[in-house]
Amino acid sequence: MGLFSRKPGRFVSEEAARANSARQSQMTPMTIAELRKIGVTEDRQLKLEYFFYTNTSEKAAALAAELEALGYDGERHVSASDKRQYLITGWTQAMPMDVVTVASWVRRMCEIGYKYDCEFDGWGTTPAQ
């Protein structure tokens, strides 16, 4: 935020978004491998829990609306760990747990996050669905 500006600046720079997308893409096969160890096959369909952060309630609301349009359940609120940030979290529709599908979804979440100036902070799931 500029010294005399009332509006917060960008939360996610283009460079940070690219680095995050690369990091998330690297982690996806490792996470899928961990799911395999507990018996989740690639044809198993699971919902994924997603996490995004941003710096204004307006950006959080815009991202939440986009995710809702995709059929995802979600919520947004002030982050418990940093009162200057907003957390957007929720669950996707069920999808196959194969690397190609999940990696494609991760790239899309990174792109949508950047579009709304939010950082995609990753995903998780539970086989007990």
C-alpha cells in the first residue's frame, strides 16, 4: 500500500504467481503418491479442499463467486493467523485422483487465483468421503 493510498496494492505479483504455480505443480505428484500409499486409486473420485489468501474482502468475494460458479462449496473470512489477510476455502466437486486431472486443476486454481489477485495456497483431501 502506498504511503498516501487508501487502496491496498497487488497481493500477488506476476513473478510470485509463476513461482507459486511451479511449486504447486511440483507438489501435486508427491501428494498423489501419498494418496496411493493409503489405497486411493487413480479412478477414485474425491472432493478436494482448497485454500486461497488475499488482502481485501472484495478480492475474496470475487474469487469466492468464481469458485461458486464452478459448483464448489466455500467460505471466506479474515485469516486467523494474519488479520490483514482473507482466507477463501472450501471443497470442489469430486474428481478422479489421477495426476493429470489434479495437476490440471491445480494450474487452473493458480490462474484463477492470480486473476482475482489471490494466492492459491494448496489443497488437501480425505479418503473418508
